[in-house]
Amino acid sequence: MAQIDNRTVTVTATLTKRGRELLAQNGSLNITSFALSDDEIDYDMYQPTHPQGSAFYDAAIINTPVLEPFSDETQNLKYKLVTLNSGVTSIPTITLGQTEIRVSKTYTGEVVITPSTNPSYNTVSGYTAILANKSVGTIIGELLNGSNSSTIPSFFGDTSSSTAQTAIGLRFRFVPNGSLTTTTTTTLTIVGNESGGSVSIPVTVQIEN
């Protein structure tokens, strides 16, 4: 969905690939929520020293042509708009218990990822884990029941939803792919479903000689 006329409140919408799949399966869409973002806004264009005064500080932004809606959900909504508590002036920081995941393809133990947010957020809707290349293994979300409030499947770089895997949870488990034939590295990104913050770490599944 995109605003196509920034002088009036006019929007247009198009279904993503996933939306078309659901429509084909069910014959209707039961849309219960939506997300907004400001991906197309360049805030460097805000001019607080504009010679014509405060009414023109944001004139360049307002006059920028707006984007039409995307049907590829992996290429927009990178900068989601979120509602934070009064007084919060920055996106809460998400931290993990590890800076990387590096395991052998034959590893049978548990690789547990437990995100935390400071100040406290994401305790209800949890986090979305995005494994950029699902061929390295499987990411499993835990401890969050009855929620489907995930972010879009992927939006970092040119990652495609056809190669990425997502999971929702308060914590996650990673299981390496035991059938890999070459050492493979990808990225795991954890996004706060309430705070909008994110953190990424590399994931490497090694082939032992």
C-alpha cells in the first residue's frame, strides 16, 4: 500500500505474492492489522534553516514524489513506524547471548538464541527471526503462543523471501542442515515486533574435513 497523492489522503494497495496465495486458497482476506513505514523519506532534506521560515522546513520532503505500492514484500517496510512509550527518544536496543553462530553440520546439540530488549519491549508480540539463507538450517520460534504479528519475511539487502526463513517467538533454536556439502555462511536477523529494533549476527555451518 502506498500514498499516491501527498496533497490529499489518497492511497492505493496491491497484494503481495503471499497475499495472492491466501486469496486463492480462501477466496477472501481476513486482514486484522497492518504496518506503516517511512522507507521513502529522506530526512536529510529537512531544512531548519530555510530562508522562508518554518513553514518551508519540510517543503522538500513533502514535494518528493511518493512510491507506488510494491508487490514484493522483501523490498519495502524496512523502516517500520512503531509506537513507543512517552519519553523514549531512540529505538530500544536488542541484544543476543552470542555474536555469531558457528557449528558443524553434524552438531546435534541445541543452539538457543534468547533476545532481550533494553528498555523492556517485545514481551507480548515477541521477535521475528529472519534466516537469510534457509539452506544452512532451520530456525524455530518458541514461547509465544497464538501470535502471527511477524514483520515481513526479509528486507535486508536483496534477500529474497524464496530463500529466507522466518519464525516468531520469545526465543529461538537453530538446527544446522546435516546435508550441506560445503561450508556456508548467512545472516540471522532478530527484529522486535513491538520496538522495531533489530540486530544481526553471522551463522556458519561448517563441513569438517
